[in-house]
Amino acid sequence: MTEVAILGYGVVGSGTVEVLEKNAARISKNAGQRVNVKSILEIRDFPDSPHKDKFVKTFEEIENDDDISVVAEVIGGVDLALDYTRRCLKAGKSVVTSNKEIVAKHGYELLKLAGENGVNYLFEASVGGGIPVVRPIAQCISANRINEIYGILNGTTNYILSEMTKKGTEFEDALKDAQQKGYAEADPTADIEGHDACRKICILSSLAFGHHIYPEQVPTRGITAITAEDMNFAAELGYKIKLLGRSRAIGDKVAAYVGPHLISQDNLLSHVDGVMNGVVIRGNAVGDVMFYGAGAGKLPTASAVAADIIDAVKHRYARKLIGWGEGGEEYAADPMQLESAWYIRTNVDREKVRREFGDVIFAEGAFDTKSTIAFKTGYMSGNIIKDLIDREIPALSLFRILGDY
Ligand code: HSE
């Protein structure tokens, strides 16, 4: 039998305990032995919980318990979680986590520490919730050189954008609706400003390309500037607007960024709606593979945490080769050099647009009725488009168009 501890009894922590109990027989079979939750670290009291005897109030009770060999860190945030993770690894306990912030910021250090102590640090739940995507990169498609990853990595913003598309609402109204439905947090900053998607593309990129990509190396734009008018113009041009995290290999470097994109309605990813996530990975042997499913939520996320617990139990005396090397400036490329077609909404006239951009495709239908126009450019790099916009065509909105590169 393996004794496990859970740090934090919030949504994911309580979900993990639920999955471990509900599927106990199957989990024992897959782990090769019984998996028992011995302790749950939580400052709140749950006097009516069937697990009330397992709750402990100090981390030291878990740190010093030699019977516990696997710990699930599902506290969230960085400060406490980072301290506890380091101490568990140093105490010879494997750690599994859903905490994308900590993996994106400190993954290399923690993976190294796990290696030095002969234990594992696993993080399947940190990207895409219940969607298997970390292991597929590390194992199933590991014979490929990966050229590109792009995906809808945040459920809250995808819900907001889907509502704006479907109902024609403005961003603020769709955000309020998402908050009322419990999808968006009271403080939605990390989601709507793109920080959450940034952390997730950092993790996927580090794993796929082999060196730690840090959040500060990933230019990030969220969805707050997208208007109902943009949604209409995009639809007229045959696209939907989605927030994507994207990274692409350029030689030995990686260009990664987060921002709104127009996606052709012919592309499967444009049909990933509501709180669902979708990730496309392009390998040089496999071609494009797509992963789709619930990117957040109690049981989907717990499904991935519990699977990592099983893997940690199975590999108690062996290292899982899931991780990456040290990062640094020499591995990060500037995404502004990537070429694509662009969507621009502006209030200058069509003649001027044609003079500066040549052959463009205007969103028809809106021209006679709105004070702004929107159009699709040919291929150009971010640097060129920025120069044109700064000098001649002030953009009210400027988004990349996926696929036209
Ligand atoms: N806030 C995140 C989302 C939760 O909306 O996708 C899952 O990481």
C-alpha cells in the first residue's frame, strides 16, 4: 500500500480525494497496490466530512511522516506551494500538482530537485485540466521534432468569447455572465489578461522544445479589447475570434506568445466552444494532432491529478523522464518576427488602407453602416505590421489570423 497526502482541500483537492475513493478498485489495479489518502493539509475545519480524521493543520505533520511517499500539491499560488513542494521533494516524496503558475515559473528547478532526490515531479493537470497532453508530448509523440503548438488553453476566456460570438454581447456583459455562472473568478485578471494561458503555453513549450520557457519571455495579450463589432467583422470574413497560446520552433529557438486570433471556421479549433480547451501539436512525423476536452473543473482536473498519483506510485523507485533543461535568453526567439495574415479594424478610409497595404480583403456588409472598417492583410511579420500601424493606419483592433502562414 502507498500512503498519499493532499495539500489543500479546495475544488481540486476534494475532487482528487473523491476520484481516489470512487475509483479505488481500478486505481489499485493500475497502481499495482492500494493507494490510501493518509493526510489532508487544510486550515479550514470540515467537522462533518467523512475524512475528518485525515485533516492536519501543519505541513510538518506530512513532511515528517515517513509513511507518506506521494504528495499532491493542489493549494495553488506560488509562495506556500513552492516552499512545501521543495520540502516534500527534499524529504524523498514525489509531488504531483495541478499548479500551472508554479510549474511555469519554477518547473526546471523543481524537476532538478526531484531528480537529485530520486523522486518524481508530475504535472499532467497543470495544462488542459483533464485532457491528456503532457504525457502525449513526453511519450506518445516523443519521437517527433515538434514544430509548433497552438491551443485554446483557458476555459473562462473561451466561454466569454463563445458567448460574445453567439449572442453579440460586449466583453463586459459576457464577463459578468461568466462570473454569475461561476466560470470566472471574482478577480478574473489571470484569465482575461491571458496570464493563465501564458503559464500553460510555457509548460507545453518547455516540454516540447526541451528548455524552460519562462512567462516573462512570452508576450501576452488577453481578450479585454475585443468588441462585439470585431466578432461581427470576423464572422463576415469567415472567422471566429479565439484566445490562443502559441509557440513555434525557429531553428534552435522558440517563439511563444499569447493573444487573440482569428481562426477559420474550417479549422476544428474554431468549434472548441464554451469552457472547453483544444490543443494542436505539429510533429515532423505525426503531422497535426489535436487534443480536446474539459480544461478545468473539479473532477476533470482531479482525474489528471489522480493519474499522476498512480504514476508516482508505480515509479516510486524509478525516474519518469518528463521534464526539460535550463532556460535562458539564448532559447527564446521574438514572436514579432513570425509572419501571418492580420485582421485590422480601423477608422481610416478604404483608399488609404489600399495605398498602404495593397491588396487586402475588406469585411463586406459593415462598410455602409459602421464608422469603422475591418480588413484582412496579406502575409507580414509582426514587426512590419507594427511599423505600418504606428506610421499610417491606427488600429482599433489588430489580431493575427491563424493558419495563413
Ligand atoms: N481559470 C482556468 C480556466 C482554470 O478558466 O481555464 C483551469 O486552469
